[in-house]
Amino acid sequence: MHPFHRLETRHGRPATAAGAAIAVALAMSGCVVDAPASKAGPGIVPQTFVIGLADSAGRPVSDDAEHLAALIEDYSGGALVPEIRWEAHEVHVVDPGNGDPVVGDMVIDGEVDLAVLPDFVWIAQGAKRLSAVKTPFLVTEQSTMDAIATSDLADEMLGELDGLGLIGLALLPETLRHPIGFAAPFLDVADLRGATVRSLDRTAWDLIETLGATPTSLGNEDLAAAVQAGRVQGAESAYAQLGSVPRGGTFTGDVTLFAKLNTAVANTAWFEGLGEELQAAVRRAADETVRYVIDTNPTEAESAATFCAAVGSIALAGPEAVAAFEAAARPVRERMARDPVVRETIEAIEALEPAASDTDSDVQPCNRATSDGSDGASGLDDETAAFPEGAFRADIQYEDFIAAGVDAGTAQEHAGVWTLTFEDGVFVEGECPGSTYRVQDGRVTVRLGPVGESCGTAADGMLFSARWTYKNGALRFIDVICSDGPDSQEFCEVLWGSQPWQRIE
């Protein structure tokens, strides 16, 4: 029997849970969100519009795009019906780490009507004002990101896109970026010297090189194998990216390199062809999405706590080391400030007075020791050894997915009878060898192996983490944390926590 297997049911074909869960929650390659039934009133002929993203569903930006799509349909009275194309770049042959620029070209060319893309796509195309958010150690608080997105600066930054054949609709704050070390933390500038550091943001490469490291743009599919082989030692990333962080790693929590914002943009020809009322509906939806993102983004402290509980560690470099990082990065800031437009924007950001907010909370260090090699059959610690071993089976209900707000296609694909096996610290996943589980502080964390057919983009990363109860042969997972954070939380809670897992062996 496959150790983690969904039996054939009326709902669809069988699949391994690791592969299926990753396919939905982490890597829904080429999937399209089914457009809902038309809300258009009498006499209104609905028209479909396409929103393109390079990300899959379940990523930090995915919920933002879905919210924007729903509001556009609502405020247009059903005249505009959204179709979201996840990983839209896959219709072209591109390297896995270069999907965002391709989707940028697609919206410029009219291949998609709207796009939600990282700021660095347009910075690479010459957006000088927008590039100021990448100034090292300038934007180090979420409240500053939020203030930029709601200020006149946002309009000025988005206005730079006019020359590209685009209408800039919104700046959407995403995350603050920190260095993360996979083998050892980067607690001093010297720790970065000679390291290879992954960054999909090419605008960060000058900073990485100035700090003494070598940048690479490996996609998630290749990153885990490169880390496993010792070819990549770290990345610039964010706590909210816990599902794509190999080996957990250790963030340097008090070193905030720069900010990452996303942009909602529309193809100019498509937008101007809508007419004034529909244009107003799109702009209203974009404006309200900015506020929604600000209101719903987890705080740095919340994201850090989730990361610590589920995946990895956070260390603090200390004030002297942080000052040394800032000093080492100063040449980058000076080069950026030579451009008068960039310098003016940096000064405007420095002059912003973010509203008092509880989002700026101190991140606490933690040590989950996820990379010490102890979670395997050899050297099993006492907590892990106490976790109930064996094969467990659960019948995951289609209706449970639907009730939680999971879309019908995903519910149909994943509903059915599943079997999983825990044995001596090893999560026996035949198509993702090397998968393990470990218990620490009352939480069991399942991590996938580094390379395998069903490992997907979560290879060498967390599949899920949870507390549990075990009584009369029934294993229940509670307080479940999903492998890709809060954006796929409902799916994760149903898949792992909605039903008891009954021991069968």
C-alpha cells in the first residue's frame, strides 16, 4: 500500500497527498479559477477579462488578486467576469525563476488584460520612483510600506508605467525582506562573503554583490536541490514564504534589507476600451483592494511566529552588526541617489509619517533546529519518539472543503479516502523520498524530502505542522499550519484537520 494514498472514489483519480496538496496549495501549474455565474443585470452582456500572475494559487499575493477580481465583478454589476491565470508564463518556455517578467510582457502586449506582479518587474523596465523602495535599509517597517501605498507617492510610482502601455491601478504592500541562511545564519557581513544567495528580484543583486555574496535566480523547483548539494547557502526572503523555504533555515530578524510591493496593472488598450463607468468600477476595486491588503496582511511578528512554529529559526544580529550591514550597503544607496528622481523619492519616503499602527511589532528570536539532521530514524529525540506511529486513514469529505470556502474543482480533486504513515521519524512518501516528521514543543512538523516526483516546489520544505490528539486509535490534527501560510489555510485545515485519522496498522 502506498503510505500516503487516496483511494479511488467517485470524486476523481487517485493521487499521493504530497503531490496533490502541493499541486493545489503550492504549485497549481496553469490552473484557472472558474468564473462564477454571471451577476450581470438585464441588458448587460458580460465580458470576461483575464488577470495574469506568475505565482500559483496559495501564495501571499494570490488572495490579493482574488479579492481584486471579485470586487471588479461586483462593482461592474457583473459586466466584467474575471478569469485568473495562475502561472500564466507557462504558456511560454521560460526558466522557472523568470516567470514574473514574462507575465509583465504579456500584459503589455495584451495577452492578459490585467496582471498582479512584483514591483521589480517594472523597476527593471525603468520605473525610477518605484525603485526607491529597494533602497537598502530605507523601508524597514510595515507601516512605512502601507503609507507608501496610500500616499501620493503611489500615484507617482504607478504613473511611471504609462510609457509602457499600462495603467497602474494599485500598489499592494507584501513583505519586508530579510536574509535567511540555510546552513548557518547571516549574523555578520562577513557571513555573506563567498555565499551564493537566491533572489528572484534582480534589483537586489547589486546589494547582494556589494555585501560580498553571489546572487542566483534559481526557481523553487531547483532551489531545494541546490541547497541540499551545498551550492546555495541563503536567500533574501520573507517569513510569509515559509512554504517555499528549503530546510527551514534561519532568518536574521533585525536585518531588513528592503521592501517588496506588488502592483496591479491593466493593459491600456483594454482599460480604455471599457468606457467610463467600467473604468471607474475597476479603479474603485483597486483602491479598496489596497485597503483590504493593508488590513489583512499579517504583522511581521505574526508571520515570524508562524515561521518559527512550523519551519525554521530566527536569530538577531544585534545593533552593532545591523549598523555594519547598513554601512556595507551604503555604496548601493549612494549609487541609487545619483539619479535625481530616485533621490527625490527616497527623501519623500523618509519624510512620510506612517499612522500609528500595531503592525510594527518586535520579532522575537526562536530556534527550531530544523536542520540539525535529528528528524530521521537515527537519533530520534524523545518528543518525536512519543508521537503515535503507524498507518492512518481518513475519509476527507467533499462537503467539508466546500463549507470552508475551497473551490469545487479543488474539493473534487482532494475529497476521498487517504492513508498516511509515520515510522521512526520518517514520513514514508514513496515519490518524495527522505520525507520526515519531527515533534518539538508539542507540534508535529512534516517535511518533504529534497528531490522526488511529488515533492514539487515544497521540496525540502514543510508540508504541514500541527498539534494533535490521539485516543482509541484515532489521530486528530489541530491548530494546523499550512505549508504556504494563511492564504491556503482553509484548504489545509480541511485536508489535515477536518476528520480523525484512524489507525489501520
